[in-house]
Amino acid sequence: MAVPCSLSAKFKGSFAYFTVKDRLPQILTRVIDTVHRNKSKFLEEYGEEGMEAEKKAIAAFSKLRNELQTDKAVLLLTDPLPDTELWNQYLEYQQTLLSAEEQPSWFTSPWLYVECYMYRRIHEGIVLSPPICSFDVFKEGKDESFFQSQQAISALCTFFQELAKEIKDRSEEQVKEAFFKLLQVSLWGNKCDLSISSGEDNSQKCSPLNSLAALQPCILVDDSECLWSILSHSRKTSNCKESVTRIDVVLDNAGFELVTDLVLADFLLTSKLATEIHFHGKCIPWFVSDTTKSDFRWTIQQLRAANHRWMSKCGNNWDGNLKKQVWVYHDHLFWTLPYEFCEMAQVAPDLYTELQKSDLVLFKGDLNYRKLTGDRKWDFTVPFSQALNRFHPAPLCSIRTLKADIQVGLKSGQGEQLTSSEPTWMTSGKYGVIQFSALA
């Protein structure tokens, strides 16, 4: 079994180490700046209490940044939220892996753990600063990314609505071609990740549809045919009223990527490749741009209100899908815990049982891939199903652009060749995978 890496072990001696090591303090600096810039808003809404809350939150974030930069010990959480005990139990578990004289610290603990822990501490800093305890420190960046992607969003909505008008008359092969195209749009939408850019603009400026052919060689693993095999069966049995095909989408980023996911989900219903879609998002602000319930609803309302025929039609249709409950949104605290997904059945059996109802689970993005595979230094040729470590509630697929130094399921020599020609291939976002694993 490959082992998880600490921040220092994972990147020491390489440019990537210093890049990633600096990224978290940069994110905290932007959080501090965001809270400070909203000082007048807090004063207007809450009076002097708001001013005191702003100071308290900034003090908490400054302390956190210092702990991170100076490799201090990881501390217990102190807020009253439902997941606090689970987080503190996980820290105690990390302690059992060390000698009695050692403490889990920022640079020596597993990188996936401390990165998630930082975002949970950011949320703690807000929660312990009433009355601003519902303030999303990342919302401004998420909203800005959405608005800066308007050209790409309008092009995608236009393409989809024109496709939807003719879907009943399309042949099986044409529907398959359209599915592959929208699946790839959803894949490349994953490039727009604000946690990788430390919150800087990373929006989609032009239509991704025009780039799909050029990007095709950058898909290192493409199991689209496996997905089609599952979904086309539903299309063929769609005349049976009792036939239900449920697709679950574990979301990643808000903004343009979320729109690509919603368009893909609408296509699955419209083409009768699925009868219901279940979305899974985060219950707290997470990894700068991850989708929360508020982001999900806000995005649909923005499209409904858009001064663009096809954008507003998409927004109205999606709002209708939610009301008809053919689209269902879920959030669960497990998605913002430090556990790998192979521990879901034990830690969150209710969520695991829910996913078992699905015919296919699509996991979007890099963080989900890291949690699927345990963020371990696997050999490139290790099968995806093996790296899942027995996590398999249903047939599943990872749709991800590579932004962390982990990848499995490659052909012999493929990873080594890429490393030789492009040393940053695993972190640049240039490459992607559509990687499937069936139930054993």
C-alpha cells in the first residue's frame, strides 16, 4: 500500500514544494483582506458588534497563518459545530501514529489532512465571531468568477438549448456524440479552480466547445464508452414507467464549472439517459471555490435573471427540475471531513447508503480524486479500482483535470514519459481524466 505524504516529504527540494507551501498563506491573506474590506458592511448591519467581530475574525486568521508558516502543532477545534468532535478524534488518531514526544504539525502531517484542516479552521474563525458567523469569506471570488465567465456560459447554454430542441429526432450515435462533447466540457470546466490560483481570477473567458478537438490528446484516460454503456441502457428502457436511472454528481467548483455540470445533468434528463440527478455539495465554504447550497441556488437564479434568451431558459428549466424533484441537492458534513472516501461506510454510513442507490456516481475535480485514492504516491500503473481501497457504493467515475501529484490507471511508461517531457504535468491542469470503475 502506498503511503500518504506530508507537505515537506511530498514537495521538498522541488519548485512545486515552495509553490504549494506558499499557496495556503496566500489564501489566508486574501481571507483577511476580504473580511477587512467588508468592515463597513458589518458596521452597517450589526453596529459595533460587527466591528468587534471583524477584529476577532482577523485575529483568528492571522494566528492561523502564523501557525501554518512556522510549522506549529495542529490544534483541537473549539467551536460547537456537529463535526467538531470528529475532527478532534481524527487529530487524536494522527497523534497515535507518532511517538509520545511528537505532535502532529503542519509540515509533517499528511498534506491532505492539513489542507482540509486549514479550511475548517477558517470556518471556525467565522463561526466564533458572531454576528458575522454566516459570512462566506470566499463568496466574492466565486461570484466574480461566474460573472467573468459570462461569454463562455452564454455560448454553452446556447449550444445546449439548440441541441435540446432536436434531441428527440437525433439518432443513437448523435446522442452519444453530444454526450461525449458535454462530458468533456464538464471535464475542462474543472480547470477553473480558485484554490489552485490562491483565489486569483481563473475564470473561463471563451467557449470551451471550440477547443475540445485540440484538447482531446490531453485526456490521459478516457472511459467515456463505459459511461455510455451504462446510460444508453436507461435510454433504451425509458418507455417503462418503473424504470429509474439515478445519476449522482459529487460537485467541485462553483462558477463556470458548476454551469457545465448543470448543462450535462440537463442533457442526461432531456435525452432520457437518466431520470433523476442527485447533486452533492459542501455544507460550509470550502477550498475557496467549492460549491455550497447557497452557490448552487444563486447560480440558477442568476441564469434565470440573465438578459440572454438561452441562459434564462436554462435557469428556469433547472429551477423547475428542482421543484419537480428530478434534481435533488444534498449536502453532508462528510464531504468536509479529513477522511478518505474508503472510510465513508464507517464514518458516514447514511451517505454511503444513499450513494448505493445510484446507477452511476460522477466525482468532479481534484480534491475528490485525492480522497478517492487516499492522496498516496501510487505507481502510475496501479489500477484505479485498486487505489479506491474498497470504496465502491456504485459504479463510479472521476472527471478531473490534474492539479495534484497523483495519478493512477495509466499505461506502462506513460507517466514516466510525461514526467521526462513535462515535469509539471500532474499539477498544471493541462491534462485530464475521465476514469471509470465498475462494481467488483
